[in-house]
Amino acid sequence: MKRTAAPVLLSLAAAVAIPSPVLARAPKSRSRSCVGPRARVLARGPAVAVYETSARVTGTRPAIWACLAGHAGHMTLLAGTLLNARVSLEGFELAGHIAAYLETQRGVDTSQTNIVVVDVGARRVLRAQLAGDSGPFGEDWVGRFLVTSRGSVAWTSTSEERRGPAVVSVYAAPREGSSALLDRGAAIDAGSLSRSGTTLSWSDGGTVHTAPLP
């Protein structure tokens, strides 16, 4: 009996010592999620998620928050208040801990759009810059914008007056400091803006132009 009992005891000990793979992975997956179970995700990257929650008061809009994966807490991008009922956020671009988006405030027959760049990890707004507006006599709008994990941003803006041709401008800005006009003309393809490393490129009349990204 003693010789047969030993293997049984060893088998029981081994079964207790080996953890269940499911139980071992579950805490890690839970720690990576920073979005609540009832939230609607608007954009998600490896490090940052942007999401909205249900409106708490009738007539208000849902709040929009950003959070860092694996961390508690959030950064408010748009508060769900009556004052923000005519404000919308769209076009989210994520890079590392950085989020960039278009913030549009709409009036009766006018609108104004800002490019906003935030560092979600630091919970800090890096840039909120006017990039487009519309009114009775003309319209400006953002065609394309890019952001880097450093917080640099580049974008194209198209301006069109009621009786004139559309003109496209190319801008770039560092993490902090003023933006710079890189190019302007009626032959620029607003959607051609792209980035390779620290170099921007775009098409102007069929010719590729380049510039360093700040």
C-alpha cells in the first residue's frame, strides 16, 4: 500500500502546483482595459482609447473621454453639458500617448473647426488651433491631418470663396510652438499629404514636394 500511495500523492501535488492557464491570463487582460463596459469606443490604439458615455441629462450630448491602456482614470475631451450640445469631435488619429482630432463648433449658419492635439498620458492639451470655418461668404475645411507620438502635427486646409477657386494650404507644427505654412496653391492635392519617418510629402500640380516634420 505504501508503494502505490506515493505516486497518487505526487500526482495530486502536481495538479495543485500547476495553475490554470485561463486564470493566469485573466488578470493581465483585465488590467489592459481602460474603457468601461457600457462605453462606446470611437478610436483605439495600442496605448490609447477614445470613447463616449451615455448622456446623464436629457438634452445634453454624451461626454467623450480618452484613457491610457493599463491605467486607471481618464482625460475629458468633451464634457457632456448643454454648452457643448453643438460641438462635435471626429477624425481621431492616435500615435503613442498622443491623440489628435477635429473639434467643430456649429452655429446657425456658421461653423468653426480646431485641430486639437492632446497628450493623454500627461492629461494635457498640446494644441488647439483654428484650422477651418464656414460662413455666408466662403468655407475653409481640413482635408487631411497627421500626428506623431512626439506630438507634432501636419495638415492640409482648403479655402473656397463663393466666386473663387479652391486653394489648398499645407501646415506643420511641433509639439509646442507656432505652426508653419509649408505650401499654398490651387494645384495641391489636399488628400495627398503623407509622412515617412520625419519627412512630409504632398502633391502640388503632379510634383511631389517634401519638408521635414518639426
